Amino acid sequence: MVTIVRRRSAGSGVRSRMPWRPRSLTIRLTVAGATSGCAREDGLLLVFGSNAGADRHPGWYHNLLAHPGVEVEIGDGSGGVRTFAARARPLEGAERDEAYARQAARVPAYGDYQRATGRVIPVVALHPLDLATPDAARNRAIVHQLVTVHAALRAQLADLRGGGPAAADLAVHCLAFCDALGSHHATEDAVLPAFDAAFPELAPVLARLRAEDREVARGLAELRPLLTGPDVPGEDVRRRLDALAGEMERHFAYEEAHLLPALTPS
């Protein structure tokens, strides 16, 4: 199975884009099983847009073309799920044809799928994020993305704490913020393995960031029932928002102080 959703977070299902959120956020790709649309070759994950031989490309393929930056979720072979950041690259010409032929040899149904349709079934390679390879433009883009998302989350939380939304609307706005913060941490979880590989000297920093992510996740999990219950959120919610604001700011400041210089050394 190959599916793509926009910005999913635990317990909230598929979420819509809020107007204040940055438009450069990635999407999440979930893949499972070589017989159901993906294969591993030479360290890459290949996904095949067979759509069971239908005459239309699957919807996820169009999403990948528009948003090649993805978070990949795939089984780790022991019942768990491994998540990593990657960039999607559609294969073309002979490279595509050879990869598809190999897949059809592994799983003959893919030969049937191609014969059943007049379209060329796309093959997409997912390249894991490799921060060890020098790329100044890529690193600047990552820094810009991190700073932009942090600024948006800070502004949203400041509005919530400053009494921006009316009491009756507070739950809706808080849930939107919780989703956005949870989504950011899901992205962070996908990207940190690339920092592990490229910057082993940052091991203590990355361990602290992961621990803080877990703490914030617990705080969000405790806050969410207060926002989805029948009562209008009151002072308890605002106190929890104040506590969350302190944790979030410390986390963001620490992350910016240690990860940004590693990506853009002077």
C-alpha cells in the first residue's frame, strides 16, 4: 500500500491546512510491502504508481510531483515503523524502464498492470536526506523552513495566550495549534536521523531534543481532552498553554542555537 496524507498527527486524523501555516510544509508518505507498490534497491526506496493498471496515475503521484519533500514511514521488519525524511525523484527514460522491469520480474502482476494501460506507469525514487553531503542551498532551505515554522508556532501561541480568540472559539484554535505543533515534531523526528549520521558530535543535543519532544507530546495529549469535551475551555486550559509556551520556547531556542550553526557554519 502507498498512501499520502497531508500533515497527520497522533489522534487527530488527517488535518486541513490552517491559513497561518507556512505553505512549504512537507507531506507524509506511508509505504508497506514490496508486493504492494514499493521496493528497496541500492539504498533507495522505489514506489510504483501502478494504480492496479488503471488509466489514471494514483493521486499520491500528483502530490509527490507538487511536493517532493516527504516524510517516509515504512515497517522496520520487527513490527515497528521507521520514519525518515526524503526527496522524491520520478525516474525517466531507461532508468525508469529498467527499474520497472526489475519490479515486474519480482512481482509479475506489475507486468500485467503495464499491459493493461496505455500510460507509462511512473516509478519514483525516494532519496533519504543526507546532510553529510555538502549542499549549501539545501542547508539554507532547511534553516529557512525551521525558522519559518518556529515563527508561525510562536505567533499562534502568543495569540492564544494573549486572549485573541474568544472563549467560545478557544478550543478550535487550540486544537489547530496542537495539530501544528505535533506535526512539526513529527517532521523533526523524521529529520533528526540525518543529523545523527552527519553530526555525531551533536549526539547529546539530539538526545535532549528527542526527550523534549516526548515531553511536549505528553503535554499536548493531556491538553487535547480538555479541548474536545463539552465544557468551554477555562483557566485550566490557559494555565496549560502558559506551561506549554515555556517548554516550547526553551526547546525552540535550544534547537536553533545548536542545529542552525551546524547547517550554516560561518
